[in-house]
Amino acid sequence: MRKSTMRIAVTAVGTVALVAALAACAPAGSGNPQEPATGAGTSEPVAAPVETPEADEFGVVLADSWKDIYPGQYATYKANEANSPEGKMNYLEEYPELATMYAGYGFAKGYDEAASHSYTLRSISETPRVNDKTLANCITCKTPQFTAMVNSEGDEAYARPFAEVLAQMSEPISCYNCHENDPTQVVVTQRHFAHAMGSDAEQVPVEAQTCGQCHNEYYFDPDTKATSNPYEGLAAMDAEAILAYYDEMGFKDWEHPETGAPMLKAQHPEFETIYGAEQSSMAKQGYSCADCHMAPVSDENGEYSSHELVSPLENPAITEQCGSCHKDIAGEVRGWQKEVTDREHAIAADIKRYTDELAAQKDSLDADKLAQAQQIQRHAQFYWDYVMVENSEGAHNYKAAHANLDKAEAQLEEGFALLGIA
């Protein structure tokens, strides 16, 4: 069973040279309130001024409050509810090796394919990965209300009890996350990510940054518990540099119970894969996530950007533009994804075998050899995880995906040699 198209084709043309033809997919102002501007650095505001509806106790104008002012955007936003948690893939079944790889960590208890933004609060409340020790930092990208709380109160909000804070939240990801309370602007509301971009923010479309502020690799600061990114600037946004960052600070997500290795869990580094370090072709051409996932639509009120976030392979408005350069973009992308997925399965089996071998030999290894073997487990699994959890199976940056899987294989080859295993 392959990962669903909804997950694995998040920006399925992310590495495709679409040339200038795709420019027609970018949001374009229509001069009416249906069409908010695309934000600083892209285009000037074009929407007519409107009275801002009343905000809630957190200072967030809820999505329902905008429905009469921006009916098209609201209707397409609500369409995301069709992508529900029901019937989603169980990754622990798809990759049975994860029971060994994630042993001792919450992801071994439950790990399902994500539903749409409409279900962020429901999904975090139902996952078996949280417990009575979980902190509010786990809610960082689940609701704009927590974002507003952090921006108002500071990092102290991250260290609050998870259950206490979650009980106050009611709005899943919505307008405020990307626009704050002004739909005519596109805003990066997650301040930790804005800091991580540094001066390189001018090099990436703001629409991509608003997606990237949640679709990225992050960790929780061991002291403050604040959600943080392991880099500053685009050049440091790749798996090898991130791994070096964690190694230098001695950071670990957990200790593997069978081998004693200090392990890392990659999150969902879509932004880094597309825009970081060795950028994808689409990034180099200046395209944003919105160009592939928020195609323009028209109704009686004019043209606006769809807020139903789907695979570009499922949207004829996108694939028709791809067709000017690609005879079969869907087949091409799925070919990339199959190659990456096949390698993921093969390498996962090798990681499990290495982990089992290390566990069996652990007590007979001297301290230096054990530390080296444990580091190999940590590194190999992180390179693999970085690709597996990235949500595109290579479509966002085919070359980067294979490069990281190559590094995982090289680590395992060294590890098996160290343990004397063919």
C-alpha cells in the first residue's frame, strides 16, 4: 500500500521545470474584496478596505467571521473538511520496522497519515503520543489561537500544560495563521520561524514562508521548551547541517531502549527540502507553495485563490500549465515517488536489522566502539526519517531525497562493517 496522493504530492511539481508558463497559476488581483493581496515582496494590496470583524479572547478573528466578506475563499477553505482523519494510512502498518526504529518514543504508539488543516485540533487531541507530561508546545501549529497566545505572552506559553491549554482552543488552522487579522496581507505569524529565516526572508516568496512556518523541521528547546528551528538562513536548511547542529548541542529526542543510542525524530521538512540549501528547481525559479496548491478560481464575485489545499496533480488548472513542458506530469511524478518509496522500504529493513544487531552486541562492545555504533544508528535513521516524513516522497526535490537516502545507506554500510556483519 502506497502513501496516498493527498500526502505524497504536496507540491508534486516541486522539482519540475515549469518555466514561465506556470506564472498564470499565481494569485492575481482582481480589484474586489474576493482577492486579497499576496503580501509583502510579491504584489501590492488590491482588496477594498473592509471593517475587521470582532476578534475572540485571544485576539483572533475566526474564519467564520470572514465568510460574508470573502465568500469564495471561505467556501474553498471549508472544502478541506472532506479530507478527514477517517481511512488514513497507519504508518506503523505500512512500515512495520518503525516499531523497532521508534521504540521508546511516542511515535511507536501511533502514527497516522495527516488529515487536512480542518482537523488539526482533533488530531492532536486524539493521538496516543500525548500524556500528562506533554506541554503546550505540541500545539504550536495546530491553532492560530495558540500562535496569538505565544505572540502575546512570550515563550512562557510553550511550557504550559498541554491539556490545560488545549481545552481553551477551538479554532483549527485558519485565516489568522497566514494573514493575522488582515486578509489583504500574507504574514509569517510564527516568530521562531521568522527568526530562523533571518535576512534570507527576502529571497523566498512570503506565500512559501507562511506555509513553511509550520511545514518545517523543529525541536523544543531543552531549557525554555520553546518551539525552535535548528538553523538560521537557507544555507543551513539541509539534513546534514541540521544533524550537525543537533550533534553539536548534544540534543536528542529520546534514547533508544535497546541500543542506548541518542535518537532524533525528524518532523516534516517540506520548506527545507524545497527552499533550503540545494534548492528545488521550482524554488530557483521563484515559485511559492501557493502557485501549486492554491490555483485561481472564478465565480460571480471575480477571481481569487482557492483555499482548498490539494495535490496539484488533482487540479487541472495546474496540470494544464505543466503540460506545456511535460507530456505526462502525473506519470513522471509518480515514477519519482515510487523510486523513493521503494528505497524507503528497503532502507527501513536495513535500519531495523542494524538496530537489532547493535542491541545484540551492545554489552560486548568497548565504550568507543559502542558510541560510534550508536552514532551511526542516530545518523542513518535521521537521514531516512528526513525523507520519509517530508510528505512528498521525492516530488518536492527528487535529487535531495535520493541524496539523503544515499547518506543513510552509507552510514549503515559503515555500521555493519563496524559490527562485523555482512
